[in-house]
Amino acid sequence: MAETLTDSLLDDLDDLSDVEEEQEEQEEQKVADDEASSSDPSSTTLPQRKRLIDDFKLQNHLESIRQAMETNNIDAKNEGQYQLMTASNKFLIAAQNELHTAHSELINSYSPKFPELEDLLPNPIAYKNAIKVIQNEMDLTLVTDRLEEEAKLSPNQIITLSVASSTTQGEALNDAQLEHVNDCIEHIEQIIDIQNQLISFVEKHMENLAPNVCTLIGATLAARMVATAGGMSELSKIPSCNLQVLGQVKATSASRAGMSTSISAATAASNGSAMKGYKPHEGMLSESDLYRRVPGHLQRKALKVIAAKLALAIRCDYVNLEAGRKRNNESGKKFRAEIEKKFAKLEEPDLAPVVKALPKMCIHKNA
């Protein structure tokens, strides 16, 4: 009886395993069929990625801000005009994301020709400008002048690129690949043009949007910081320590060609290259007038003070903006006065040491 029960259980297990194997075979076949259908171009057409520049809403918005700038009649209290500024910040976020995607696509497209270029030029704009000049050229010594004049690269960067191109494992692109690369470049330039239009609009009316921030660092720099962060909401979430380096152009050891960060920054600044904005541990906030008026040995401390007050000013403006309350620059004036007072304290010369008289020594004579 026990043997019969055992045999029955074994038969049940065999039947169960047969069912599982049959289900697995069906699933594997389904996956194989899906892969075959996706790999067959005749069976389906993959949809192309929708680009931001083709967005009908964006085109309408750009036309609206052009008209607003032509009439020069912007009042932040007007609900419709206020919505223009709010929408501009939202489109700036989308443009920044689109630029990142387009840059990645350009890297993938051009890597077969010059795979090392991505590490040598971490700045997306410098990377795009260099490719626009180099194209399919294998000997970069033939385009040295154009790399300096058109791509705005420093002599140090050009030398580094020339050495790397002479040892690269990359190969020349075919006509179709090169055409796709140039399409990516054109797409990136269109995105940059859209960003510039949005930034110009926001900058022109930044004092209505964020009066306290403008009082601290100026309308131009305020607009750039808003654009880099992707909007007032995103900027308000950034802590002061990160505001110090917002907009910093990062450099790698490859892009510096073995030079120290201080030397490469000084070299770039002296020739006005694409790395001009690079400063160790400093971002675009170092371009503010408050920062520049402070002596060099105090600038690191000054940057921390400015960033701390700026973080408060940003949040103050954003809260008023979201609540629809009347905005003014009273807090900005207060913060600026506190910063200037702090700087004056830092710049005070050290007090001269006070010469203290030595205590008189009592001389005991032997009796």
C-alpha cells in the first residue's frame, strides 16, 4: 500500500513538472517571437523620439514671449503675464533635460570616430563646438586655428586633443554617420537658442519674479542661476553649500592634461577659452559684484556668506511667488546690508599687538 502511494505521489510530481516545462517553453517561444518581430523592420516601425523643439506648446510660448518683449509691457501682477514667467521656468527645465539627452546622443554618434573626446572636453558646449570643427578630420593639426577661433578651445586643450587623436582607436565615419552627427549638433544649437530666448525673457523681468535675489546678485546672474537649476522651485531646494558651485564647469585629469586645477584655471582665464568659467570649488556665484569686491584671500569665506544669504532670499521670493503675494526687495536689501557689514568686519586690519610691560622682579639681597 505504501509502495502504491509512493508511486502515485511520484506520478503526480512528474505530471506537475511536465506542466511547468510546457509553460516555460510557451513563455520562451513568446519572448523569441517578440524579439523577432521587433528586430524585423518590415513588421513594425519604431516611433521616433518626440523632440522638445517640435512641441507645439513651446512654439506658442516662444511667440508669446517675443510679443511681450516687443511691447515691453510686463507686469507681474497681471495673471496672464505672470503665467508667462512661470511657464518660461518650466520650459527651461525641459530644455535643460533635452540638452542633456541631445548631448548623450551626440556622444554615442561620435564615439566611433573619437572615443576619448568625451573625457577631454567634459563641457557639452565645448564638446559640440569641437566636433563641429573636427568633423571627419583625422589630423587635428590641420584644424588647430579653427579649434582656437571657432571652438574657443585653449592651446592646452588643443594640444591634448591633437595627441589623443594621433593615438585614438577611432575610425572615420561614413556619410550617413557624419550626417547624423551634424543633425545632433544642429539640434543642440536649436535647444541652446531656445534656452537663450527663455533666459532673456526671464532676465528682463527677473526683478518682478525674484526681487530679493536680484538685489543680492543682479538680474542677469539671477536669471542664469534659475535657468541652470531648472526653475525657481528647483533653485529654492538647493542648499547654500551647493549654490556655491552651481554652474561650475567640471574638469577631469584628462581635460587638464595632467596640470593642476589652479594652473589649468589660470591658463584658461588668460586666453578666454571655453574653460574660462572653471574655478575649483566655485560656480557662477563667483561672478557677483559682492564677491568680486572682496580681496582674493577672503573670497572663499565671502562666497560662503553670499551663498547662505542667497539661499534665504531665493526661498523668500519663491514662497511669495507661489502664494501670489506682493513681492518686494526689502529682505534682499536687509541681507545685502548684513553681507556688506560682514565683509567690512573681515577686511578690518588686525589690531597691533599691545606691548605689555614686564612685571618687575623683586631682587632679594642677602642680608
